[in-house]
Amino acid sequence: MMKTWLKELERALRAKFYDDEVKDILSYYEEIINDRLSSGEKLDAILSGYDVKKIVKDMTPEVLMKRKNTSMLRVSKSTRQLLIVLLGSPILLPLGIIYVSILIFVMSMMITAFVLVVSGLVGFAGLLVDMLQTSLSLPNILGVLGMGLMTFSMLILIALWTYQLMALFWRKLIVWFSKLAHRRGEKE
Amino acid sequence: MKVLSKILGVLILLGLVMAVAAFFMGLDIAGLRGFFNDDEAYGEMLTETTSETVDTINIDVETRHIIVHMVESDDISVTYYAHESRDTWTFGVESGVYTIKQKEKVVFFNFMNYKYVSQEVRSLHLYLPQDVIFTFDLSTSVGDIRLQFDQDTITDDLALSSNTGSVYVKNVSAPSMNLTTNTGSIIVQNATVHGALDAQSNTGSISLTDLSVSALNLDSDTGSITLTRVEATSLIASVDTGRVSITDSEFIDDVDISTSTGGINITHTIASSFDLSTSTGDVRITSTDTSNYRYDLRTSTGTIRINGDNQGNRHSTSTGAILVKIYVSTGDITISTTL
């Protein structure tokens, strides 16, 4: 019976979490149940106290807190899950609204960084085309291209740093807001 | 990403080496300045003159500053520069309306143009006979509009509009003024408006100094409103984000000011009533005589102080001819009497 319940829990967890996270949660519950069995409680009574859906929901902030968001795919999955947690509960809704607002800012900055990179590349290409048609002397062409190269490279570099900073901030946001959601969940 | 950063670092270094090399090879900075200046593409200054009877000036330009001059002349003349390939200019007089239009052809990849055009080349100068009263309907997409005269000038109705650019009016007397700008300031100095003055700015400040007007309607989304020595029948001012400051002014009827984020500061100003509201911001009224004020003051988060005395966050009185109604969500209300 315990195995059946654990299988059911595993199925529900697999739909939301990664393998290592599922394993951690399963072993945690297996340990708790075994501890309670050894202290004389009946399996039926123990399992009746657990609702699989609620476990998945309650564990989400904790899992997100610990998750290593190593790729953008993971970041977006974590963000989606965190949003569901924050916006799905009336208590966490204000937190959800703040999270969404900050997220909009982060995404806007990332889009700006992307636009800067594109405009830097296109801008330098335009300058090159201009230089091919110009009647300027060689030192002047060299000077304009040199200054252009510096300017556009710096522009792209700043854009890349902005993008990296925002990506890092996004990951941190997931951890910070998961922690806040977890704390509020514990208080409730 | 690290590799990309290194490549960009190398490119910056390469650019620096090229620039230094160019300098030692005899870089001609004056020549470079000429290269980036696109004034040549506009050719010589053009002049358009008309001697027909005109009472209304209608200008609609896309990329020009509009500057109006009043001169001793019987003719109307316009000086401007036209781009050799992109500009289309139309001039015409019909039923007393002098119409000037300028359209600029949108060129694909024009955004990669590094050349700049000087302010003068981007300006349209309109020279009008000073003894004729004109109605003005002037609009520009990118550019300032200036009706700034050295001496008092009488005009008929004024409608000035700039999408990106400021509107300046100085020493003008008109029956009505309608001033709008999307991004830019509105600055009026020493003017008389017999009817209403409507000024609207999306992003930019509105500043009115030494103005006599009947109804004053001001609206700014992001930007402050500053009124100094203004005499008006009434004032309605609305600001989303920005301060409203009124100093040494006089209103026969009501003063109605609302802001979302931004304080309101009224100094030595007379009105038959004040209706002030702000969501976030302090409200301060300073006057030589507050004895005739009847208060209806409320603040949700903040303190009310009248002549230094703390009145909590709600205060009302039942006597006094001048109703001072101030509602604030977050901010203090301060009323003080000074000499």
C-alpha cells in the first residue's frame, strides 16, 4: 500500500519537478512514513493525513528555492511554476504582483540589451558602407573606423553585461520569491 | 559569453590602435566635422514671398523648427532649407489662409545615417507684417515652435502643436491659446489671453510667467507645472507625475489641481476656493493671510499642520469665505502664514 502511494506521489511530482528533485521528495516522505510506522502508527492513518496534490503544491516553493537554474529553459520553467504558486493563492497575490512587475522590468532590460546588440552591429555595418563611399583621406577613414569600432564594441559589451546581469537577477528573483512564498506558507 | 567579451575587448583595442594610428598619420578633425555635417544636402537658403491678403497662417511641417518674426513689411516671407531629395514643400494662399506644408520622404535604412543637420538649416523662419493681426495654426512633428517677440504683439487665436519639441510664446496678446506637445516643454512668458489658454504636454513641463488669462486649463502626464505671477479667472490643472507650483498669482474663481504623484506648492496666491488633491505628494500653501480659510483637509498617510500645529490627519472648520479642500493619500498638508 505504501508503495502504491509513493508511486502515485512520484507520478504527481514527475509532472512538475526534475528527477533529482522527485527523488529527494520521495525519500523524504518515505523516511517520515517509516519513522511514524516504527513509532507504532498505522499506515492507513498516516497516509490519510497526506494529500498528494497538496504535497506537490506545498513543496513547489521549497523546490524552486533549491533548484539550480542552469539554463534559460529551467529559468522559464521555474518562473512559470513560481507564478502559478504566487498568483494562485490570495495570500501570496500581492507578492505575485510585485514579482510580475519586477519580471516585466527584467525582461524589458533584456530586450533593450538585445536591441542594443543588433543596433550596434547594424550601425557598424552602416558606418562601413558609408566609409566605402566617402571621399575622406585615409587617416580620416582610419580614425572614423577606429572610433566606430571602439564605440560599437563598447555598446555591444555593455549590452551583453546588461543581459548577463539581468539573467542573474532573474535567477536570484526566483530564489528570493520562492523563499518568501515558502515563509508565508509556513506561517499559514 | 566569455569568448564574446574577449573578442569585443580585442575589437575595442583594435579600434583604439586605429584611432591612434590615424592621429599620427595626420587626422584632420575639421574635415571629419564636415563629413558628419549634412547641411550641404540642403543647398542654399530658399525664400518664398507673398503679397496677397492673409489673415491666417497654417503651417504643417514634419522636421522643422518654426520661428515667427514680426517685421516692418507689407509682404509675408518665409525662409527655409529644402533637402535635395527627401523634402516636399507646398506653399499656397486660399481665402486669406497662407498654407505651408513640408513632408519628408522616409528613406529605408535612414536610421544608419550618421550625419547631423545644424539647427539653422532645420528652421523655418516666417516674417510677418507687424501691423496685421494673424490667426496661427502651427504644427511640427519634430521641432520647436517659437512665437517670441521683443515687444507686445497682438494676434488672433493661437493653436501651436509639436510632437517632439517645445512651444515658446513671449510677449503675445491673443483671444485664445491652444498649446500642445507630446515630448517637450510649453513656456509662456508675458502674455495676455482674453479667453481660454489650454496647454497639454505628455512628457514635459509647463511654465507660465507673467500671464493674464481667463480660463486656464493645464494638463501634463509627466512633467511639472509652474505658474508665476498669473492672473486668471479659474485654473484647472492635472498632472500624473510631476509637481505643481504656483507663486504670486491671483484667481477670481476656483483653483482645481490634481496630481497622481507629485506635490502641490502654492505661495502667496489668491483664489475664491482651492480644491487640491494628490495621491502621493505633499501639499503646501503659504499665504500672508489664512484667517479667511475654511478647511476641509484629509490625508490618509501623513500629517496636517496649520501654522506649525499638528492637526492629525483630518481637519475641518466651518467659518471662512475661502474653501480650502485638500485630499491627500500619502503625504503631508502644510498651511502656513508668512509676512
